[in-house]
Amino acid sequence: MKKRIFISCLVVIVMIAGLYLFMREPFDRFNPMIKEEYVYIKLQDEPVDDDGRYKYRLQGITESGEIKRVVFTTSSTLNQGTFLKVLAKGTYTEKYELIDENEMPSK
């Protein structure tokens, strides 16, 4: 009986770890332990084609100076050097807006 409980718990742990590793964006989206915060980004990389949309995987900086990785898609490409303010929850992005360089955090 104890062996079955142990194996069941181990299977559940492996499934949760697999979800986190392979489906991190949806996992972050619905995880109540992760808070939303604004991340400021300067576009420097080209997007990847994602079924007719353009997917960006970038690193940005929060208002507190912490470096965060975000992922978001757009319906059109954005120019390199564009500054963005992204509302992110983990790696999941809820919305983004174009901003001027002077609106970037000073840190």
C-alpha cells in the first residue's frame, strides 16, 4: 500500500515538473504564486514565425532592476530598437505597449 502511494506521488511530481518545463508560459499564466509586473524591453532580436504570428523571446528589466525573460506574439513585426513596456506574469505576457526611450527605468 505504501509503495503505491509513493509511486502515485512520484508520478504526480514528474507530471508537474514536465508541465513546467515544456509548457512554462501557460503554467505561469495560471500560477497564483507569480505576480504580474511590468518589464521594459528594447527589441534587438528578430522574431520567430509562429503560425502566422511573430513570436519574440526577449529579456528585459523590471522597475526594480531585475532581469526577466518574457515571451509574446504580435500580428506584425516590430522594428529593431523599439522600446516596449510589457505586463508579464512569469514568462507569460498579458499585454504590451510601445514607449519612448525616456520612459525606460533608470536602473
